[in-house]
Amino acid sequence: MTAPVTGEKDLTLGEAARAIGVSVDTLRRWDRAGKLRTHRDAENRRLVSAAEIQRLRAVPERHRTGAHLSARNRMLGRVLSIEVDGVMALVEIEAGPFLLTAAITRDSVEDLGLREGDEVVALVKATSMMIEKS
């Protein structure tokens, strides 16, 4: 979900990223590539106009980062199995042709209410994978 744009004031890159639902790094790349129109304030910060935010609301879902987590690789999948042992758990996820295994805490499994068959989003960043229940 994207944050609403209020008024017509220019937004900082961070505010614009939250309003659109993408990462600040994505906006920086778009700016360098000419896909985003920004201007600088007196303190040399990049600013994005409210009109530009509205134009970018049509960003494809694959670029969206989610409300709280940022990762480039988001894979929709289904939980195949959950093995809990002590404070840790192994969650096996089938995401298209990929079989992923995440080592997460037992508390995370309980907090997310994960069950076999649940639809989840696996967020893979570097050597870490996070799980977001959809």
C-alpha cells in the first residue's frame, strides 16, 4: 500500500519513496536514468513534486517494496513445510520453479501465524531471506 500525497509540496526522496511504495535506491536509479524528474533545494537535497508522485503511482508491482521491508527479489510462494526445533524453525517454500528454505525464529513463525499451505512472499536480499505473509 502506498502512502497518500497531501497538498502540493515537494517531497524528499525518502518521502517520495514511501508515497510510491518503492525504495530510495530505486528512485535514485530512476533519477540517474532520467525516469524520474527531480530538482534540488538550497541544501542540495533531491525533491520530487506531487505531480511527479502521481505520475509514478502507476509503477509496476514488481518494483514495489512493501510497506515495511525492502528487498529487490520478492517471490510469491506457498509454505510446503515448517520444522520447529527449539528457538529456530526451517520453513520450506515453493516459489514457482524454486524451492527455498528459510531459517527463522520460532517466534517469527508464531507471530506470522505461518501454517503449511499459506501463501507467502519470500524476500531474498544478499544471503538472507525474509518472509512476508500475504
